[in-house]
Amino acid sequence: MKIFTLILLFLSLLYSDINEQIKNSVQEFLGVQTYQKNKALIELLFKNTNRFIYNNSVRDIEVLSTLKENGLLPIYFKTPQNLEIEFYAKEHELLLIQLLDSTLRTMGYYKYFITESKRDKDYFSFAISMHTEYNIDPTLLKNLLYQRGCVIKNIDKVSQTKWRYEFDVENVKLDSQIIYANQEVKINKPVYPILLNIEDGKQISIYSSNGNHWYPNISLYDKYLNLIKLYQRDKKTKKLKFKFTDSSRYIKIGDLYQMNNLRYGLKINLQGER
């Protein structure tokens, strides 16, 4: 009987502690005043604690999603504010920056600048700042990143206009055009350098269309965007061929001076299979 009573007491304390964790997380995202004003609704929404706890830790993104779905998460500012966001991950710095830059642009954030970047023994981080009328929607960010293999591990709200995001980028694939082995593609009038996923092939042939004045500027990267090879040629070029190392994953094709030199497009052929 005593053992049964102790088990019930332990479960009661554990349940209480989990509720307290969720409460603290909601208060962090909403503020104490907003939490108190909506306490009855919040307690109803977060009654099922299993959804919001994993390995004894609060799943921040689930808390934020629930708040947003029920109109409790403020996204818009009353007046334009200076929004500061810090992004960090354990490794793969260039991949993190490239991934978030393309994702933020997809979300409509173009006018931001990096204010700081740093590396300590455990993490790489970089911070951005922008003057905006609305905060980043964490649920939309999560969905876009998830499509590319990136997972949000943790979210901290420092203040109304300052946030921190932690990511796992180990399985990320960039938003790039995939070209398959023994496939030929035509790129018409590229405005920006072309990023291709070439993991399926062993070598690539690039043909510049008639009328171009192509001065090649080509970068070859591994899966984490570490540079494997850089090729630049200050001479008008009609055709190039590259062989890949086993670690090659992406190739970026551009012009040494201006992309308008490729206004008539390129023809690209990926050969071989890995």
C-alpha cells in the first residue's frame, strides 16, 4: 500500500512538473500579462501535456504552433521595429547561412543584414537584424526548413523583438535544381548563379549558347557547402567539362563579371552514375 501511494505521489509530482514546464514556455512566448488574461483558454489548449513534452523537455515549436492556431501568438508589431534573430547550430556554418538566406527570401525577408557571427567550441551562430512590421512566423519557418531536412531544436524568446533559434542541419538538402545522370537540361537566361545538385553523376559538361560572352566562374561543393574546387577563367568560353570527386554534391555556375553574359542560356549534361 505504501509503495502504491509513493507511486501515485511521484506521478502527481511529475505531472505537476510537466505542467509547470509548459506554463513557463507559454509565459516566455506570450508574457505574463497576456498569459493571465488568457489563462482559461491556455489551460484548455495545453491540457494534453504529451503533445508538448519530449524527453522531459518542452517542444517549443508545438507550443508556438498551438498559440498561433488559436490566435494567441502576436506576429505583427503595432509599429515597425528593429527585429534581431540569432541562429545557431553545432556545425556546417556555410550550409546554415545559405539555407536560412534562401528560406528567409522565400518568406519575403530581403532587407536584413548580418550583425555578428561567431564560433565557440560547441556552436556556430550568426545574428541578423531588420527593420520590419512583423516577426518571423516560427511555424512557417519550421515547415519550410523541414522540407529541406532541417529541424528546429529549440526556440528562445529574449524579448518581443529578439529571438534565438537552434537547428540540426545534418540532413539538409539545399533548394537547388537536381540534375540526374545522363540527363541534359537547358537553363534559359539565368539571372543569378545556378546551383545544381549533381550527386547522381560523375562529370558534367557545360555548353554556352551562341551569342553569350561567358567568362566561367564555377564552384564545386560538398554536401555541407565546403568548397572543393574553384574554377575561374578570364577568357570567353564555349564549353567546359568537370569531373567530380566522391564528396561532390553541388556545383554553382556563374560568370566572372556579370550574369548578363549568359543571357542566351546554357546547356548542361551530367554523365555517369555513382
